Amino acid sequence: MTWVDAILSPNYAIKSAIKLIIFLMLPLGYSLIDRDVSLGRIFIFHRKSVLFSVLLGIGVYLFIIGAYFIIGPYFDFTNITITLENNIGVNKNNFIFVALYISFINSLLEEFFFRGFAFLTLKRTTSRRVAYLFSASAFSFYHIAIMTSWFTPLLFILLIISLFLAGLLFNWLNEKSGTIYTSWLVHMCANFAINTIGFMLFGIL
């Protein structure tokens, strides 16, 4: 997916379709090869972990929004909307649909791939440390091609580090519950915050 973003630079609809195919087909194909891999278990719902995840998600939402207002005066974010409009066709008119996709579908897709497949599955076949580092690193580096031209070098590095730490947190949440629902709820709230900022940058809010 990083190669698709960096080299092909398709519009958002095409990129989303390619991502959907890759992030679904690779885990499903691997599960057919390795019969010990059961992807169904990562979708088992545990009600006890939901409340904690929702509260943590609300905290993450408030933290991201607060951080934006604190550092906003020191950085120029206008290049984000320009890049989105010029490179992948996301603009003020269709951002609401993109935001809905990112919040609900894209977050679930990424959790299925990076946590359900790359972490929970890998943890059963390798060491816990390898699974943690690989999943969090892959999650962080995956976003490099997407955000390379959005931010200044300093802010870009801070965001990559933040994504790596978020990946570790999501891994920990899923390790405790054994499913991807916990990290999905928190991931969804983080995307709500990012989309809220997007609405402000596009002048919708």
C-alpha cells in the first residue's frame, strides 16, 4: 500500500479499493495456507472490554483535539487540504463521505490487518516482542507515503513516532481482549478527532 500511495498516487476511491483487496486477501490467503491460523477468533465480542475502550477512545479524541489547538499556531496545516485536493481528489464537497469511510470502515480494515493478522496471528507463531515491534512499525511506516508532503519534517517525525506508540497501545488492547474490537473503538475515536480537524481545515466547521 505504501508503494501504491507513493508511486501510483491514485484517487481516493481507487486507493481504497486496492487497500480493501490487499488488506483482506493477504490475511485470508495466509489462513488458507496455514490451517492453524483462525481469523474468526479475532472477531469474538467481549462486552467487558468495551466500556474501557470507549472511555479510552474519548480520552484519545480529546487529547488529539487539544494537541491540535495547542500546536496549531506553530505549524501551517494548509498544505494538507491542498495535497488532498490535488493528489487524491478529496475536497470540501466530498470530505463528509471520506470522513465516514475513514472513521468506520478504514479503521476496522487497518485493525484487521495490522492487529488481527500482523499482531495476534504473528504472536502465536513468533515471539511476543517481534509481534509487537513488527505490527507497530508496519502501522507507522504504512502512513509515511500518505503523509510525506503534508507536514514539516519535525511534525512528520513526531507523527510517525506517535503512530508507532499508538500501534503498541492497540496491540496491548487486543492482547488483553484477544479480539480487534477494543483497538477498533479507540482507533475509531482517533479518526473522529482527525476528521474533526479536517472539517475545520476545509472550513466546514
